[in-house]
Amino acid sequence: MKITFCCTDTKAEPWLQGLAAALPRADISVWQPGAPQADYAVVWAPPQQFIDEQPALRALCNIGAGVDGLLRLRLPPSMRVVRLDDAGMAVQMAEYVSHALIRHFRELDQYEAQMRAGRWGYLKPPRRQDFPVGVMGLGVLGERVARTVAQFDFPVLGWSRSPKAVAGVRTYSGAEGFSEFLAATRVLVNLLPLTPETQGIMRRDTLARLKPGAYVINVARGAHLVEEDLLALIEEGHVAGATLDVFRTEPLPAGHPFWNHPKITITPHTSARTLRDESIAQIAGKIAAMERGEAVAGAVDTARGY
């Protein structure tokens, strides 16, 4: 069994060592143009040349949960795409969203400003029931975030393309449930996959349907958000602010209005990082299962985009 490794901006050696230890009978190497055909590929943002030169691959194993970049390539119709299910990312995402939510809800940013100004004072505590949290996207990561937020006794809503049931979460689905979901939400958390249908889903007409004083947390993809619409709604007062981890252009360009906006907190696409050891174990397990002819979790429907 031959495995080729083609991961842009990723140090290959630790991955090769880990994969070799997990799959000792496999022949594993870093892809170079003109390399022999492989059976499986471990990839992140591979070039089109790689796809064109490896048409016989049994599967592309993506080292992340998001596959939108991979699906922008011209893939043979028969090429199987498999993504990570979790590999330690769900708990990180739940931590990040909970921190952003609680920092906003408890007005900790205002307390920080007071302390920097040398002022001691109390703010009136907000009511938890006035901050219903709506999670868009109820896959592995979204469900973990929704269940975690519910543990803090916030009202939690969830929206997904197809119906889902999550304990402690009021769920909505499809186009018919989207408007009702937005109208019931004050803190919007985006964990959707990026597809042609979801690109720009957070724009003026959707964000304006949120409850007044809304707050936006985007940890999915920058292309989900129309940035100028968010800025306009903050200026108009309908949106109170945002925590953003992903952006249309990364790194965020110098001079971008998000950098110094007093109501926007930004982080450099770090809400959930790929954990190498967990990812290697999961990828190796999937490859071994495929070799045995077994079904694997994380198989991507390329037509749907996730």
C-alpha cells in the first residue's frame, strides 16, 4: 500500500513518522511532481497538479474538518474524499465559543476597560434568558458547541440543512426554519461548512433578522460573512459586536477596519487547531478500514460540499 503526503505549509517529517508507526506495512512518502501512483493521499490544500497526476487514488484524506478548499479543485468523479471527524478540534471549538459568549454576556470587556482606566464599579448583571444562542451547523463540531453552551443554562437553538435532534437544543432545519431560527437568536455562532449555498449567509438581510443587540461569533469560514454588512449593522446599533476567528483574506490585511474596531474581537484562525497525534491516529484508522472494505465516518458528499 502506497501513501503520498501533500500538505501545503505543513512540516512533513512528524506526520510521516507518525503515519509509519501507525501503518508499518505502508510505503509513505512526500509527493513530488512526477511521483508514482499512490493508493491513498494525506492532504491539505494540494495543488491541482497533484490531483491531475494521481487520478487512481482510492481516497484523499484531508487533515482538517473543512474541505471547501479541496472541493474547489477539479476532482475525478470517482475520487473519494474523507475528512477528520474531530481529532481534538471539537473541545477546542467549544472552549473558544464559550469564552467569546461569556466574555460578551458578562461584559468582561467593559470591566477590562474600567480596570485599565483605574475605575472600580459594577455593571447590572444581564439575564441569561435574554441571550438565546443560535448555532448554525450541527455537525460534529456544531453539536459539541451547542451541548457545551447549554451546560451554562443559556437557551440554545440549532439550525442545519437537514433535521437534527440534539438534547437540550431547540432545532430548526431547511429554508423554512431559517427565518424562525434567526428571529429567536441573539448570539449567532457560525459552524457551517462553506458551500455555494452558505457563502455570504451572514449578510445584512439575515443578520438584521436577529434579535436587537445581537452578537456574532464566526469560527467557520470568512466567506460566510459579508464584512461590510456586519460593520454597517454595528454602526446602526442592531448588532452589538462580534468575535471573529476567520476572514475572507487571511492573514487579515493591514489597515482592515476589523483590526482596531472597539466592538470586534479578532483571532488569527486559531479557534480549533489540528492536533497532529490525534489526526494521525484517525487517518490511519480510516485508511486501514478502507483497506478492509469497511465504511468510514467523515466521507464527504462532494455534491453537497461536506
